[in-house]
Amino acid sequence: MSKKKSEFSPEQFVVYPAHGVGKIVSVETQEVAGFELELFVIAFEKDKMTLRVPTHKATEVGMRALATPDVVAQAVKTLKGKAKVKKAMWSRRAQEYEQKINSGDLIAIAEVVRDLHRQDDQREQSYSERQLYEAALERLTREFAVVAGSAESVAGDEITSVLVGRAA
């Protein structure tokens, strides 16, 4: 059986849909039900969590490399856009937002941040709106920071200034 070169390697930052940015710390082999299974060991420092993903399933489960600067620029453009507020019931919208956050798609995550961001003079956010907003914002901030090689606080400030600066 020929080993195909994986697009992922140790020390690389990757995005795992349900957990955001993590770092591949190693590739290990484990025996599972009599089969040798090669696994990526991914550390999510922020959540003090380690995930093992079979190397042959990585792409299938939506694991991806960090966004390119182009995609980050597109996400920033998305943030600058006008919030789209759907008239659907909150439970339906919340479900949609959650799916976008867990898709691992940076643009979809930026849409959630844009749509749920509140200026100070706007109506109060519900607890669940704020939870989703903060989850999306954290994902966006982490990936922006890692892509730019900057601190999360710096990336967070940049995102905030984009949101505050957009036309009301």
C-alpha cells in the first residue's frame, strides 16, 4: 500500500470545524481492532484539549489548513457589510448560526459575527445571541491571529475596529 503524502504535517496549525484552530503536535500510530491506524494528534491550547483524527479521514471531516490572507481579507470585507437580520424565529436562526460556526468556514463565521454584533446604542442581546456571537468572534479572532502571527488581543482589536467602523 503506497502512502500518499498528507497535506497536513506536524507543527502545522489547522482548523477543525467543531473546535477552531489547533496545532498538529504529532502523527502517531495506534492499533484499533487489529488494524494500524495513523492519527494526527491535534492540540487546542485554548480549550486544553487534544484530539486524535485518523489521517485518512482528516479532509473528509472538514479539517483544513489555515485561511490564506485572501480569505482573511474576504472575511474582513464580510465584517464590513451590512448585518443581515432574518425574520425567522430565533430558534431557527440560532441553529443556522451554530451550523455556520461549526462549519469551520471563515467567511460563514464572519457572517455570524457581523450579523450578531451590536453597537452600544442598539437593543440588548439575549443571552443565547451573546453566546453565539462570542463563540464566532473567538473562532475568527484565533484564526486571524494565527494567520497574521500576532497576539489574539491584537486581532481582536482589529476585528472590533472593523465592526465599530462600519456604516450603521
